[in-house]
Amino acid sequence: MFFVYGETEIQHLKKRDKKMAAAIERFGMLQRPTNPDLFAGLVQYIVEQQISVKAAQTVNTRLQILVGNITPERILLLPDEEIQRCGMTMKKAQYIKGAAESVRVGELDLTNIHSQSDDEIIRTLSRLNGIGVWTAEMLLISSLARPDVVSWGDLAIRRGMMNLYRHKELTKERFKRYRTRYSPYGTTASLYLWALSKDE
């Protein structure tokens, strides 16, 4: 499955920003894989914190092989050390176990999270140990398909923005202006910023 967007989002971004319009013409339609399983998605984004895409893919593949269907129940059956041996730090292994325990005891109710606003979801998830705004925002994009997420905490997003507008540095205030310009289709803009981040 992929993040769904179309002409409505494209035309809005093109009208609001000429440089983004040029990027859209250059890249065409982009595909962002989604993971509708909220717990498996949360585990995936904990793994992906502060490591390269390639390293994250390796670790997530190993974890998938180890666990099979990634559920809180299956995660809780594993010792921290066995999760760590998939290639992550012990802290991340403990964060994953902690998230599973939060679901088990009802502290984190993933069945009702769809009804919450983006800000409410970020606050809910950020209460868990080892989960911050970036991890919550990745879940918003890739598991909940929320339409208006542009993550300040994502280095590739910021790099893409700097490449698009030819900035040598990017203040948070400038970032917020661009994010406001893209709204309410910031997630679609994020797809193009990720693509632009790879430009030399």
C-alpha cells in the first residue's frame, strides 16, 4: 500500500509555490509505502530513529523474521537481548518492549487513535518512553495517512527544503512559513521534499 494523493493536492501545491510546482513536474507521481498496522508501524519508526534508511531496512527485516507478525503479545514474549540482536541499541529494544507493554495494559489504545487530531496523537505517543514528535509524525504519515504533516525533526525533509529553495541554512521560522504554504496538503509536499533531499 502507498500514501494516496492526486490532482487536488498537486494543483494546490503548484498554485501555492512555483518551485514546488517545478519539483512536481520533475519527479511526477511519487510512492510512499504505508503500514496500516499501527503497532507494527510504531515499532518500525522506533527502529528508524536516527539511523540510515539502509540500516533501518536491515534491522526491520531481521525483526520481521524473528517475530513474524509484529504484535504486542509476540514482542513481550521476547527477551530484550533477542530484540537487540536484530541490530539495534538496547535502549531501542527496551522502547519497543515498553510500547508493547503500554498497549497490553491499556495505557496506549491504538484502536481509538484514529479519532484523535494530529496534535492529540503526537501528545499521546510522546508520553511513551523513547517516542518523540518525529516518531509520532512518521506514524501519522505512513500508518494513519494524515494529509498535512511536514516534520521539522526529519533531517531529509529539511535538506529537501534547503535544496528546493537554495538555502544554506533553515530557521524554524522559515520552515513554518513553507509548511503553512503547503497546508492542508503538507504530506504530499513532504514526499517531494524527501525526493529533493537526495539532490547533490
